[in-house]
Amino acid sequence: MASPVRVSLALIVLAFAPPVRSLDAQWMAIHTDLKPRVIRRAEGERRYHEDGRFILLKVGPTTTGASYLFMGYEDIPPGAMIPLHQHEVDEEILIVQRGRVQVVLDRDSSIAMAGDAVFLPPRSRVSVRTVGRDTASIFFVFPRASVERCFQFGGRGEGQTTDPLMTRADTLEALRVCQTTYF
């Protein structure tokens, strides 16, 4: 049986504690304006890299208003690759949709094919290169919606003929938001 002092102390703490809302109420307070929807195959913000890589930003703050998730799609033509890099704070999932890619993870190399997924914990060094003569396609998923901004810094957008020059403010924002190291 609890002592009267402990019971009284617990009642005092409860009396002054802020009201506890259910998880559903907290979730709804954060996501009041979001609506479920289907994002069609060609929908999203298009980005183009000089090496022929095409990226489609599909789910994120700009494209859908997502607060917590970011997802994009990338075509990697033969001879092109995602350079060796690591995300300092983010986990990432790569899902191969089409083709075959060589995935270099730290010092190990593996071939991933359509339907395969690659899990990358933070600070995992990774590069991805198409294997064979066909363009490979991958989806990438991050648990932090602000990663979308990182991809907006890379390549050129729809209608741009050259990669835009980054200002000092852009560079500082990219360092703060992206937290990615390239090797």
C-alpha cells in the first residue's frame, strides 16, 4: 500500500500537469489541412542533372504539403550514377522499380534489381550505378520532409537551361537542411 505522502504528492503533480490529449487529437492538430490523394506517375517537381539523371520529387512540403515524409523517384541512365555520399542524420530507403543497379554500401558492393529495397541507416556511405544498357529507376524515401529542399538545390528545374547558381544564403541553407556529405 502506498504511503499517504506519496499519494498526496502524486495528486499534486497530476493537479498541476497540463491536460493530456490523445495521440489522435495531437495528430489532427498537426495535420488539419492535409488531404489524402493519389500522386500520378508524371506528377511532382521535375529536376534534371547534367549526367542525364532525372528526378521527380513526389511527396514533400512543396509537392503535397507533407510534414514528415519525403519521397522521390529517379531515373539513372546507363553510365550515370548517384555519387558516393552519406546522410548524417537521416535513414533512407531506396526501392528499385526498374532495371539493375550496383549499390556500394560503405566498402561492400551488391546488385539490386526491380523489387529490391535498400535500407540506409544514418552515416552509411552509398553510391548507386546502373548495371547494363537499360535505364534504372529507383524510389527514395526519407522520414524528414525538409529533405525535399536538398533535392531542389540539385540540378535544374523544369524550363531552366542551366543549373542555377547557388547564392551564399542557398549554400548555408543547403548545409543546414541537407546534412549530407559527398566524397
